[in-house]
Amino acid sequence: MTRKKLDVVAVGHALIDIRMLVDRFPGPDEEAEIIKETRGSGGSAVNVSIDVARLGGKTGIIAKIGFDNFGRIIYEELWKEKVDIRGLRISPDKKTGFSIVTIDSRGNLALYSLKGAAEHLEPGELDTEVISEARILHIASLRIDTSIRAATIAKENDTIVSWDPGRRLASLGIERVKPLLEKTDIVLLNMNEAKLLTGKPPEEAARIIASTGPKYIIVKLGPKGSLLYMAREGKYYRIPPYKPEKVVDTTGAGDAYAAGTLLKLARGAQIREAAEYGSLIASRKIANLGAHSL
């Protein structure tokens, strides 16, 4: 059996985030003042891998970037954060994807995104060795064929599989993603994604998702905390929210929750303790500008 050298490996999107803090969102033909502007690497796979590293874990990433300046920024930041980048692939013809994130003075955000090379990570480009060395593989918002292949490799190597569908894959509905759910141990999603995936409210959605195979379902409820469903026991637990010092930027809060939860699990914690820690980490992230500003 391959030695488990990495706590969490994240597979998914690697993008550049261009973040603008504005006084308000403008209407048509209106102008709003940009109070602050920052840019750096983002995308769920980048966010989770960097968050885990900043929390003291050993982490890796499997994702795809372009052969361009944006790709270089992502590469250099991952290297600086000591993320294992053996699984990073470079496209010779697709540009690195990017997101433009605008955040108003109340913490609301508007997001424009171009996935670029990130969505062209093919099943055959996955690094089997990196996956086999992970205690947990976290698949986030990635095309379904590559996601299924990643989960298959993980199960062949006794690696726990976590999945965060994101809005686009949740919109496919549960029947379309069932082949992936059957290979998944933990599902983390927000209440809007739970509704898109099943058409049901959080508690019923969690039961439906669990019926396809996953052991644990965590539905993030925003300021109300989160809902944990343990399939084997058939029990629900409410995970309390932690109030942030202030609300600055909610971008990446779900990824911070995942990073905290999965790192605790990888280090031997029980699922409830892990989810409570994830909730705490998400609250710390919200108080700062940037997708992985822990």
C-alpha cells in the first residue's frame, strides 16, 4: 500500500481572482468607486490546498493552468505556500481561467468567471501517484468525467473521497451525478446546491444524497451554521456558526470550511468535531479580503 504522505489533495479549478472592494454595486450606466483591488490565485482546488497548508497540513493539488502570466502567478503562489504541485498540468493552447469578484461594503458579492484551461483537465491527465498518497481527495466543481476518474483512482488506493459539486454540477441533478456519488464518502455543499441537486430542502436533500452511497452529508447554511447528516446512524446534527469579527469577503468561505473539516478528519478527528472546526475556519476567512486569506 502506498504511504499516505499528504493529508488532503484537492482536484478542481485553478484560476486567478481579481477582487474589487466597492462602495456599492452600480446600476446600468452608473459608476461605483473601487475602494481596494487585489489579485491572486483562486478556484476551489487552489483555495482548499492553500488553506490546508496554512492550517499546518500537508497538501497537494491536481489542476490545469495555461502557459501564460496568470498561470505563472498560480504556479509561484502554490510553490510559495509549499503545496505539492506534481499534479499541476499546463495547457499549451488554453489560457488560464480567471474570475472578477466585486464585493460591496456589506460583504455581498458579484462574480464573473471564465474557466479557461481549468475545465480542460482530462481524465488521463490525473496524477495517480499524488492521489494514492492522499488520506483524503477533495474534488471540487470539476467536470463530471474527470471527477469520476479521480474518485475511482482514490477508491483503488484506500483514499477517502470528498466532493463539493458547485452550482454548475449540482444543476445536473442527482441522477446525472450518481456515478460519482457512489464513489464518494463525504459531500459538502451549500443549501442552494442541495436544492439544485435534489429539488428538496436541506434535511430531505441530505437523506436523498446519502441514499446513493456517501456516509456524511454536510449542508452549509450560511450564517445559520451547517447541517451534518450521518447516514449510517440516520442522525442529523446542527453545527453552530461562529460569528466573524466583521464581514469583508465571503468568497472562498465554503472552501475554507472544507479545508478545516478535511484536515481535522485526516488527522483523526471525528466528523462532528471536524465540521465544527471547519465552521470556525470559515468565519475567520470571511473577516478578510481574498479567497484563501486565512
